[in-house]
Amino acid sequence: MPSASRRSLRFPSPPLPPEGFRYFPGALDEGEQRRLLGEVLARVEQAGWFQPTMPRSGRPLSVRMCNLGPLGWVSDRDGYRYQPHHPVTGAAWPDMPPALVRLWERFTGWPDPPQCCLVNFYRPGARMGLHRDEDEEARDAPILSISLGDAAVFVIGGRERRGPTCRLRLSSGDVLVLAGEARHAYHGIDRIVAGTSDLLPEGGRINLTLRRVTHR
Ligand code: SIN
Ligand code: FE2
């Protein structure tokens, strides 16, 4: 006679997000989203977007990027790294809007301030392959992620690239915190769901990823 455990083996439950994954749907109302977007875009327009490329191949990623704060994440033929200046213009990154620092404090409670806000711009069709955030020295600090504009299908697994993953639709105003195990998990963006938000005048999605990079 099949035991209960046999049955649960035959019908495994869908994978759950890892420990430390915290999801706050609709955390920012529309007014907050518009204000934040305005503050971010004013800075990005002044600094300029850049087109990151893959380390060895030099193939362009499908997202465009910019950074705010003292350190910015960049990727080109020389690899992934943080640097204090824009890779095209050589100028220092614009400052981090104080509203973002307040969101970091409120959602992460981490004692040290964020040093980098990576701004990712996804047009419909753009995606982000499965990866782990591991270019930071302070990998014990959580990551804060804010979604603005069109929805996206977010995928998260565990520490193994080929392990089981689960999916979640991120909408404009949603906030995620990756702490604990989730801080070290493979994750990515499978696709953008075009036409789901009119926050960005020309459509698309902006993701703000705040990180602590160095130890104090
Ligand atoms: C990332 O993991 O770098 C971005 C995730 C997102 O766009 O939500
Ligand atoms: Fe990431």
C-alpha cells in the first residue's frame, strides 16, 4: 500500500522561494512610483545610459544601465566590477536620491547605507539571464529591488544554477528583499509583459537594485 510519503514524492509541491526572500507587492503607491521615477530619470538623463556587454564575448546585454551613488556596477570585456565613474563619460555617478536611502532603511533595516543603485532599463523583449549577485565584498548585506513600469516574470532558484526555480510576476511598485539564503540564489528576468503599465511614457520596465558593496 503506498504510504503518504510515497504519494508526496510522486506529487512534489512546486518549489518555494529560498529562505530570506521577502516580497512586498504594491509597496509603493502610484504617487510614490511617479516621484521616484522622476528623481531617478532626472539623474540618468544627466549621466547617460550605457550598454553593458558580456565579459569575454563582448556581446551586448539586452538591458541598458546606469548607476546612482558612489559605486556603479559595470560589465564589459574586462569583466564585471564596481567603479566610481561612468564607463563612457568617465564622470562620477549621480548621487542616490534620499528617498531611495529611506526605502533601503525601511525594507532592509541594514545598518550601513547602500553604495550602489543599479538602474536597469528593459524594453519589451529584453531579459536578464540567471545569475547570482556576487561582485560585492559585503555579500552578507541584503539586496533591495524595486520594480517600476511594465510587469516582469522574475525567476529564482537556489545556489545551484541547474536547480529547481520558481516564478513570480513583479509589477510596478513591488519591492523585493533578497536576504539570507535568497541573497546567494540564482535569479533572473524571463520576460517583460509589455503594455501592463503606463508609468513609463514609452513603455518598458525599470528595475532599481540597491546594494551595499564594501564592508564598512
Ligand atoms: C537583477 O537581478 O540584476 C535585476 C532583477 C530585476 O530586474 O528585477
Ligand atoms: Fe541580480
